[in-house]
Amino acid sequence: MSALSALPFLKPAHLRSPQSSPGGQRRHTLPASEFRCLSPEDAVSVFEIEREAFISVSGDCPLHLDEIRHFLNLCPELSLGWFVEGRLVAFIIGSLWDQDRLSQAALTLHQPRGTAVHIHVLAVHRTFRQQGKGSILLWRYLQYLRCLPFARRALLMCEDFLVPFYQKCGFEALGPCEVTVGELAFIEMQHSVRGHAFMRRNSGC
């Protein structure tokens, strides 16, 4: 069984049982809330949310539109979007990395034989912030990674002010990251996605 089919909250809509009305007829309504991997067709929506979230804070985006398309073509299974009534409200994009720590090359590369999932970006639409959606989405993503046989840990880099948020989500700080973007410096953080046998047994993996 594939990791996607093992997780009901990530199963593509066309594989789910159709909803029926009390009279037995199929209702063509969008789910109120669903989580699924992103596709290249979602790239523009992803970039619009990311641009608004990051440019006002840092003046730049972790991923530009062509880079978003690049990763969603190479490794869509390492992304996760939260859709409310068909509208993207939050997302994570990741890729595989094959070294202990992140380097400048990790910003653009996907290493198919890697065992570390590099989380490039997590962003929430402005009208859905301050509702805990970032924490919920990250928790869902980490549960999903536990069902991927090749994933051993998740890595990310963030600015100092975000360290407490990721620590509350179970990440530990590894120290300063060697990656820099302009004048920005980052802390590198990691989260193990192995050693959780009980959770895997009860997740359907």
C-alpha cells in the first residue's frame, strides 16, 4: 500500500467515495476542509500566499514561482496543502536532502536518495493566520512523513524569532545554519520522524 493511500486525509479526491444526498444522488460539493499533496497546477496559488507572507517581513520569498514549480514537478509527494472549500489556505513544500546539515545547495536541489526532508517553506494565507493552522498543518505533515519509508528526519532553517514556534512543534535547534540569504542568517532545526513505532502502527501506515 502506498503512503498516500494509507492516509485518508491525503487521498486524492478522485479516489474517495462520492458523497451522496439522502435521496441517493451524488452531491457535487467541495469538501469543507481537506489535506492533499500539491501539484504543479497549484503553484500560482502557493506563490501568491508565500509572496504576501514573506515579502512584507524579509523582502524576499524562500521559493520563487519557477522554484515552486520545480519542486512540485520533482517531488510533489513531499508537499502538503490545506484546502478549505477548494481554496488553498496553507501549505508546506519540501524536498529530500542527503547530508547531515543544510548547505546553500539545499535551497534548490532535490536529492532522490536522501533521507532528510528539507522543509523549504510553510505559509498560511493572511485571512487564516492566528488560528493555529500553521501548527496543525505541520503536525499533519510530520505524521505523513512517518509513513514514508525513506524519511528519517525533517530539517528546516528559520530566523531567531521563529525558533520557539518550531520548538513547540517538536523541533530541536542544531545551531546556526551555514545557509545565508542576503543579510539574513538562520538557525537550523530538525525533527526525527523515526522511533515512533506506536504512532505508525496507529496511523494506518
